[in-house]
Amino acid sequence: MIGHKLRQIRKSRNLTLQETVNGIASVPFLSSVENNKSDITVKKFSRIIERLNISESELYQLLINPEVDSQSDFNENLFTILKSEDIFLFELTIEKEKRYYSKNKNMRHRHNIILLEQYKNYCLKSPINEQQIKKLYQYLYSVDQWGIYECNLFGNCVIFLSAEKIIQLYHIAGKNIAKVTDKKQYIQIISRIGFNIVINLLDKNDFPNAFDVIQIIKKNLEETDLYYEVNKINYLYGVYLLKTGKKSEGLTKMEEAIHFMYKMGDNTNAIVHKQKMESYLS
């Protein structure tokens, strides 16, 4: 197995057998190792993987987990691609996810393909394929017990969903808290998804649904030490109050949240939120 993996890494770096083994061993020897027909000493092995620009720990991860890209890697890559709006990167990543799906039939790769294709359409200002988005919604709606994966999928596809479906799924996400193992991380993720939902609803003046989500987030955060999230929802509640005519009460909530950010040394966030507050008043 290790020989086949060495060959795969070598070819991915466009190195010939001669380039890889020059000064270390013979070409026939490396060919034999790659075909798992010969053993190799630790010293020669270390020199070869050094030439391949891969550490022993990275190789170990490749051996125990051949699928290099985890879902967290995908989420990070998606964020990068969205910032760049690079259509070529979209297409490259779609092809990679298709290869993964062809290899292991893991449903998350099908979901990732749908997300990438629809975000590409979004960037190109092309029509969104509602039938494909419906598949993501149906999956999330049908899962009895959400985990971190479902939370992240929800966060990634929320831009494509109607307010009605968003509220429906957010209620489901909230009901799953008692069932998850890593409750703190789960609450943190769904809270931050909720912040984006609230901001979007407030921008659309959809105050009843915004209030509904704010209340869910507040309830979820009860008896937690997630101070950033608690403070953020207090700020957004202040925005809600301000935009629904309770200016004085809303400003007090927002100013208290900004003061807390300064107190915690989060000056950049405090300045951003203060500027946003001033824009609401202008």
C-alpha cells in the first residue's frame, strides 16, 4: 500500500523515477518499492519523501485517510472561492468532488457538487437550479439527528432558501441540541448561522421572522459560556428594536454590546459594529 501511495505522490508532483531517486537508490529499486515488491530502509524512505516535499506525518495521514480533503477543508475552500469568484476554481473543485463521489459514494460529495454548481450560477448571475437546492433541503428536513455536518450544510445553502424554509430548518436545528455530543460547538455553529439569517431578515424588514430567530438563538445560548455569541445576539436584538421603532431601547442594547467588545479587547469588531450602528441611524 505504501509503495502505491509513494507512486501517486510522485506523479502528482510530476517527478520521474530518476528525478525522485537520483543519488539515493536505483530506478529499478524504486519501481520495485512502488509496486510493493521490495522493502525499503528507513533512511532511504526518509530521503525519498523529503524529495517529494511531504512530511512523514502528512504521509501517515494520507495512508490512514486517503481522502485528503475533509469537509472542514471543503468549507474553507468554498469560502476562498466565493471571495475570489473565480469560475475556474469552481470548476476544478467540482471535478475533484465528482472524483471523490465516484470513488466512495459519500453523499456529502453530492451535496458539495450541488453547492458549488449553484454558487457558480450565483456568481455568474445565472438561474439557480431549484430542484438541486430542493435535494439539500429535503435531506436536512429528513435527518432525525443533526450533527456538525448538517449545521454547516445548512449554513452553506441558506442563501438559496426561502424565509419559510430557513425558519423551518432553524427550528429543527435548535431541537437537535439535546441530542448532539459536542453541544458547545454545535450551539456555536448554529448561533453564527442564525446571526446571518437575522441580518438578512432585518435587511428585508421581515421583522416577525427576525424576532423568531433571535428568540431561538437566545434560548440556545442560555447557560453557556459563549460570551461572543451572547453579546452578538444582544447587539442584533438592539438592531431589531431600533428598526421596529424602539430607538432608545435599541441604541442602549447596541451600545452595551459594543462596550463589551472594547472591554474584551476586541477593538476591531467594536469599531465595525459601531460604524454599522451609525449607518442604521443615518
